[in-house]
Amino acid sequence: MNIGSILKYYRMKNNLTQAELCEGICSISHLSKIESNKYVPHIETINELFKRMNIEWEQEVSTYEYWKEKLETFIMHSIYYDLTSMEQIFQELSNQEDYLQSTDLVNRYELYKLRFYLFKQDIPRATQQASILKRMEKSFTDYEKGVSKVIYLMYDIFSQKFTEAEDRLERIEEFQERIPQMFEGELFYQRAYLLHNRAQYSKSSYYAEMAVDYFRKDSNYIRLLHAQLLLAINYTNRDFILQADGLFKTILRNARMMEMNQLYQGALYNYSVLQNRRELHKSASDMLKELKELLEPGTDFYQAVLIHLLQTAVEENEEINSLLDELEALAERKKDPYLKVQLDYFRKTKISQQELFDYCEQIAFPFLKKHDYIGEARSIAWRLANYYRSTGDKEKAATYSLYYYDKGEKEL
């Protein structure tokens, strides 16, 4: 316990000056050293100082232990991704924030507050909290420094600062920095996520499998589902069809039973991607239609589902007019050039193959490539490569094939 800080907290709360508090007990300079934690006073002095504020020191120790246990429970809920329980305890902790900031619990409280904001997807508060923590780093213990590195890594990834995240992770591994054991699974997962973001699906699978194994042994069932979903997506991209299919079915079942709606929706979307790769377009369409009904219109995820549903309908030769009307309204409202490119692409699918390929080559592919829509650019590059193979233009076929493979899975 930072006895001095707690003493100062109660003195300020009782509107007492140092002279008023210490009169007849100790000198002002002695009290000043106590409050700055430069000196640990005798138990008699502590008792007298607290008694003057009508506080029993033994009761204060019990109060400290109570909030220390509350904070440890909050931390455990964050490790096991129990957001509901985190929210409940966070309300209690935030009501005692002034007190916590007077104790040696403050660093851990502020660190896991950042993690809480990340779970809540509250970027403005997370950014503000990250800035606060930067100013506190000099007071971190070795354990707190290890925790901070993982939570900062999560913040970088959530903020889509992928280059900074990769640099941070490289420093952790290069210098073998001490990371608390309970964060090992999280590090495996974040590494897998970064590699997946760089389309390095084989290596991403390796770390995702390690995360799955760690979370399973730790009985961390919610994080286990997240790691399994990432692994299933990697398997899809590597055409490990049976492995991906089995994982998706498990994830959907468990996410539904655990009422994890967001995870269920993510699994449903990515399972539809697998079904399309297997040319099971009707199955993919059913999944996407179910998902579309679950989402709020106009959100980024909703528009991704709408575009994927259009692509699936084209593959299945289904009527797409109503979906086109919806995409047109969305593009007009958002004034997003990406949506306009997609809208024109799907309109071309109703005209002729030649016009469609011309549009892909002259407009769609250059736009998607320039703005780093790598997955969609690769898909169009593959179509164009096949088209030019069929026409005998080996040079153009090779150009688009090169982009497809170059932007695909690469070894470090």
C-alpha cells in the first residue's frame, strides 16, 4: 500500500491542511515525507493521523484489500473476455477512481481500463487512455511493463496501426521482453491476426493453432472461439476445405449457444465465403440472407454483406435488381467511390462479358489496387488472368497472375 498517498487522499477529502492534520502528532516536514511515500511511518503515527480524520487504520487496510480483490476480479474478467461482468465491476471501480488513484493499484487499474475501452470498441476513450498511460510508464513495475506491451499491441491493431503493431511485436520477440504468462495466448492470437492481415495464411495458421491450444488448456472458451474463427478463415484461404468446414460448424453452434451475436455473425459471413469457394452458392446465399436480416442497414458490415450477396447471386445467376437498387441508394447516401465502383461492376455483369472484363481492367482493378482492397483486387486479377489465358494473351495473363500470387501468401 502507498500509505502516504492514501493518507493524502483522505486529508484532501476532509479539506485539511498538512498543519491541521499533523498538529501534535508530527512535524509538517515529516508528514510531507510520508505523503510523498519517501518515508514509512510507525504504526502509532499512522493510527493517530487517520484517527484525526475519524478513520480506523485497520478498517482502511480492509478497504484496500476489498478494492484490490475487485480489481483482480476485473482483470480476470478481461483475460477471459467476460465483457458483461467487466462492465458491472468497472462501474464500481470508476465510482472509487479517486481512491484507487491514491493507491499502488492505480497502474493496473489504468492499464486494464484501456483494455476495457478496446473491448467496448470505444476508440476516442482508448486513445485518450493510451496517452494517459504513456505519462505513467516511469512508475510501472516490471510486471506492469509486460502487461502494457500486450495491451498497447492490441490498441495498435484495433486502431489499424499495423506497421506500429508489427514493430512492437518484433521488439517484444527480439529482446525477449518479459510478458506475463497469462498473456501468451493473446500474443499468439495477435501475431496470427497481423500475419493474416498481410495475407501470410500459412504462418498465421501456425500461430492461430498455438492460440487455440493455449486458450483450450486455459479453459478460456470465448477467446478460444475467436482463435478458432481466425484459424477457420486461414484454412479457407489455404483451401483446407474440410478443416475449415468443421471449424465453422463448431463455432456457429457454440456462438449461438453462448449468445455471442457478433461472433456468430462474423462466422456466418466467413462460412459463406468458404461455401462460395466450394461453388455451393445456394448455401452461401442462404447464410448471407440470414446475416443481412440480423444487421443494421447502412453499417460497414451490412454493406460488405450486401456486396458479397450480390457476387453470390451473380454466380448463381439469380435476379439482382433489388440488391442493385439497395447498393445504389447506399452509394448515393455515403458518396463512397468504392461503392460506386462495386455498383458499376455488378451492372456490367448484366450486359456482356467483354464489357465486364474491360471495366475490370480499366476501372475496377486499378481502383482496388490503389486503395489496398487486396482481397477484391486479387479476385479480379485472377478473373482477368484466366480471361487472358483463354484469349492466348500470355503477357497479360502473366501480369495479373503475378499480382494475384505476389499479394497472396508470402513467406517472411
